[in-house]
Amino acid sequence: MSSTIDEKTLIERAKEDKEAFGQLYELYVDRIYKYVYYRTSNVADAEDLTAKIFIRAMKHIPRYKDQGVPFSAWLYRIAHNLVANWHRDNSRRKMVALDDITHWHVGDESPEFATQLLEDKTLLISAIRRLPSDRQELLILKFMERLSNAEIGDIMGRSEGAIKSLYHRTLLSLREDLHERNGRSPSTNAPEKPSLFKRPFSR
């Protein structure tokens, strides 16, 4: 994309110009594909769904309106809906692909989470896999895509406050699970390591 064309201008052009939409595709296809792959754990299905997401986006972009969140949130919402349909139609258990979890961007906001990734990646992956699918998706959007509360809420169809609450409950669940898998309960009197998840999700 030319440096003289900002994203808003490109979006407006893409409503009537397929070449402009192609530029948006190039900007976002890698991010959307990664998100879909994490939600499906299958390369072929991720490629197929990513194509369908952009076909749907191209069809509906003439009706796109800026609602104060990035254009990417609109694409993620389309992806969220198509992946949910895919899981339902295929009667698949919703599970994310976590093999490259060490690439999640967790150091800046959750340094203790990053430490856990280094110390016991397998244990943390297992704990995340036991979470409900919406909580797995929340962690993907937060730590892989680095989205804000408002953006995640727009994608998942929830308020910003509801996302903050869900995030807090998710981290508490992970903390309790990790304690139990380590052979002790959070309620014991044993010395407790610093919590992985004490920092608030404020964005």
C-alpha cells in the first residue's frame, strides 16, 4: 500500500474497487490465517476458511461502517462467526492449536506468564486446552493478536466489561488448574510462587 494512502481511504476505495480490496487482503491475510489455524488446528481447513472469510468480507465491505474499532476487528468478527459455524457443522470439539504458544506476546503485560511458558510449556498448554472454547479464543486474541478489550468484545459479541471479567476468571481458572496439576491446592499453607496472572487486563 502506498504510504500516501491511509487505511480509511483504502477501505473506502475497496467498497468499489477490487484492486483496493486486494491490498487490504495482503495487509491482513496472514493475521486472519493464523487466528483461524489456532482455532481449527488444521492447515487445510484454515486455508479454506480464510479464503471464505475474505470472500465474505469483499461481499459485505460496501456496507462497512467505522464504529471506532480497527478494521481488523471487523475481519476477526467474520472469522469468529465462520469458525463457529465450522465447529458446529462438523461437530468438532473446539480446541486451539498451541504448538507454537511460545510465540505469544505475553512478556510486556504478563511477564510471569512468559516465565511459565519457559519453565513448563507442556503443563500450561494442557491447562489452556482444558478451558472452554470461548476462553481459549480470548487468550488467542489477547496474547497472539494483542487486541484490546473493546476489540475482543466486538469480535466475540460481548461488552468491554464482560471481556475484562471473562479474562479475570480465565486466569484464575488457569492458576487453580496449574496448582492442582502441581499436586497442591491454592488454599494450602505451602509457600506460593508469585501468581502468573495478577496483572489486570486493563487495555
